[in-house]
Amino acid sequence: MKAACNHCGMEHVLKDAEVAAHSKVQFHCSKCRQTTVVEIKLRPDQTMVISPLPSFARSNANRSNMNLLPEEDGLKLAANKAAILTVISGPAKGAVHNLKNSRVILGREGAGIVLNDQEISRHHCLIEVRDNYANLKDLDSTNGTFFEEERVRAAMLQDGSEFRIGNSVIRFTLASK
């Protein structure tokens, strides 16, 4: 996190790991030696990184107990938008998947989108497309799901967001029809 001194404007880089647990952080400016208090405001769409996962967040995510809501729960792809997943690096580089359903599982086998990448779990992650974004959820994969270079349990994907599973980097795009 970057913060500027209130007195001289000198920019400082604060360690995210140290400031994340606090609502306010105080630091001393290295230039003017004055004290500045910074209020930490988390955006509601900001990704929270939990790594390693605490025990309450772990589950046995085989297909029979993932407890996914049925497709009829109101999730529908927007009629005027196309949701597209493009593999931009990895074994399936160049593959483009136009999503037909608002909810899809990515994995190595038996998934809605199958990626031939040995570092990907059978059912690796889930994507749920909403109006202007998508929810990305890791399904207790062995090698994890990465968003903005951090292992995440869940993340919100905006148009153009990229995430990594195994050796594959995938871009989420919402295009107007």
C-alpha cells in the first residue's frame, strides 16, 4: 500500500501484510520525521487473500458435496453480453471458451471447461457470471487459484481480469453482443 506524508507529501510504501489487520496505521516520515495517520478503507469488491487457508475454510470439494446452488437460482447470462474465457498462456494457449451458462467449473477432467494441464485439479475452480462481473471460487484445488499473483479462495473478476490455475493464465472478458 502506498501512503503519502500529510506534512511534506513524501510517498511511502507500507507493507500490506502489516497494515491489513488495522483500520488505522501510523508511520513516521523518513524525510520530515513527522507522524502521519492513515485510515485503511477496504473496498467491498477488494480481494482478501487467505493463505494458507484456515481450517474453517477448508472442505472436501468432490463433485458430490460441493453444494452448488442449482442453475435455477436466478443466475442467468445477460442477454446483451457475452462472457468469454481465453487461455493466454499454458498448455491450451489460444483456446477461447464462450460461456453458455452463468456457472461453469474449470478442471482437468469431468468439468464444464476441461484444460489439459497436469497442475490443475479435476474440479479446480468455479466461475459464476453476474451482470458486470464474475465470482471466481477455488474448489479446494491442490495447487491453488491465483489472482493478482496471490493465492485466493475467492475473487471478483471484472472485464479483462486474469487469473492463474496450474500453468494456465486465463482472461475473463465481458463483451457486448
